Amino acid sequence: MPRRQHKKSRNGCLECKRRHIKCDERRPVCAQCTTSERICEFSERHARIVLSAASSRQTPSSTTGTPLSEPAVAAGSHEEPPVNMLHAELLCHLVTETLGSLSRDNSHLASLFSTEIMKCCSEAPYLLNELLALAATHISIIRPAQQALYRHHAAQLQNHALRFFHATNPTPTSTPTACMPRFLFSSILGMHTLCDTLVFRDDDFNVFLDRFIHYLHIHRGVRAVIGSNWRVLAESTALAPTLGDAESRLQADNAPLGPECSRLLALTQSSNLSPSIAATYQHAIEALQLAMNSASSLEPMGSCPPGIFSWPATLSPEYVDLLALRSPDALAVLAHYGVVLHAHRHHWFLGDGGRYLIESIREYLGPDWAEWLAFPNHALSQSTIP
């Protein structure tokens, strides 16, 4: 009897191998690790095989994926390790390009990086590794010919950052020195994950939605990291001007809903939902109005509006659960968030993710939900946000 052909994935990630399950080998994070929210990392041996063509133009030191706090040293060498030229390139790009691309006020971000943020990085290696991972992702987008190479490095650096972060003492403290690195890391990780979800998306909408829900879980974790330390961050750190501006844009107690959100809320209230689910949607829609207000208050090519990240961070777990169940009402609300993303598609970390989100939800729900999606569809045709 012929021997049965071996079906095991030989090039899967290390975590799937450890768990003895089949890996789909998707990079930078496989589907199994995305679903189970685990750290996904591929072996260096296979990465070198996959990326040999892309890395042939790089120097040997520029292709290492080692973290900054663990430089690679040749076996038997007693000399200081050489400078990792990849890290030097990413650091330069971070300071000169990536940070500036996130704000119209480049000098403010440069000042933050040169003093307080650099101090945080020296005390928290996970923060610098994640910043360099974000810079590598930025390069992978603006240099499509080298996308695979830099996405690989971004994944490696982010995995190192996550390991360092989870290895630190999680005991909450109210001192600026202790809480600012964790807040910065969580915020940047959220932005990075949103970029991976939107820009490097899967064509299968269900897979995309699972990844987006995973992003929501990560970004909501920012609130847990901040805890009761918001006032310390907003008043006693170098982030005070930035956080104060974001807070003022998002402070709108009893602010009236605009016509689009009012119409969406009316549709949910007329859908015979239970009181708890109706309240969940009302909270999500009210937060969405604040995000829209924040986005529309900026110049079209201005800095990244805080509403892009405030809405995911303030969503209730109940709404995220409804999204996971593919509730049509929840998807219709999400399509309205796609309008905010689409209005700021010029940002490299958003791209055409907003358009994809709206069009995919429209196709998924079908014509019966056209009334719910009237505003998102109109926004696509006009490419504006009221």
C-alpha cells in the first residue's frame, strides 16, 4: 500500500509548530495566530530562503532581524559587534519621514522624539523596536519593490517588541516615567495593526473582518494601559500638548448628532432591538459622531485626526461581539466609520482601506440594506466628509 503523502506545513510559523497545528504560512501574522491572538514568528532559516532574492541587494548586516538590545555577534568574536545598518536606516527614516508623516507639525514630533521619546526608548527597548517596526512598514509601502523584505523586518521587530513588552513589570504606577512608554507603545502598536489590516488586507471579507476585530481588541487595550493615568500623561509629560489637543477635539458632552448619525440612530431604534443592544448601538453612533467632527475639523491634508483612533478605543465589548457575529446593524455602523477612513486615505497607513470597507459591507449586506448605507455610498462618490 503506498505511503500516504505528508500534508504537514513545513514552513509554518514557530507558534503553530509548537502547538502542532497546520499553519497557512501567511505573513507577517498567520491566520491561526491572528485568531488566537498569539505572537507569530517565522524561523530565520525559512525567511532567508523566501527573501533571498529581495535581500541580495542588501549588506549582510542589513538583513538581520535581531532586536536592538540583542545585537548579533559572530561566534568566537571578541570585538564589539558592528553597527546594524538596517537599524540605522530605519532610525533615520523614522526621524526624517515616518514621524513627520503623522503630523502637519513636524517640528513638534521631532522635538518629542529627540528628548522624551528617546529617553523612553532607552529605558523601554520594546518601544524603540516597535517604532522601528512602524518605520519598516512605512518603507514597505512607499517602496513596493522591496515590500517583502521590509515587511519581514517589521514583523520581526514587532515580535521582539511584544516579547520585551510582556516581559516588563506590568504593575500599574502613576509616575510619568513608568506610564508614558507603555502608552506610546500601545498607541503605536494600534496604529501599526490598523495599517497591516487595511493596507495589507485579505481579499476575503470574512478574513479581513476577523483581522479588523483583532485590531479592535488591541486598540481597546490602550484604555487598559492608560487606566487612571490619563491626567498624568496629559499634564505632566511631553505628550501634554498633543493629548490636550486631541481631548479638546473629542470633548463634546451632549453634542447633537449630525443628520447622517441621527438617521443611522433612528434606523437602529426602529429595528425592534433589545434595550441593551439598542444602547450599544447608540453609544457607538455617538462616539462615531465625535470621530466625524474631529476628522472634519482638520484641513484635508492636515495631521492625522484623533477620531480615527478614538472610535475604536471607545467601542464597547458588546459592539465588537456583534461585529464578530456579522450583525447587519453593526456592519452598517462600521461602514459609517469607513467614511472617516476614506476621508483621510492620503495617509500611508490608511490607504484605500475606507473604500474597501464600505464596498465590502455593501456587497455583503446586499440591496436590502441600501437605506442604511446611503451616506457611506454617497461619501465614496463625493470623497468628502461633512
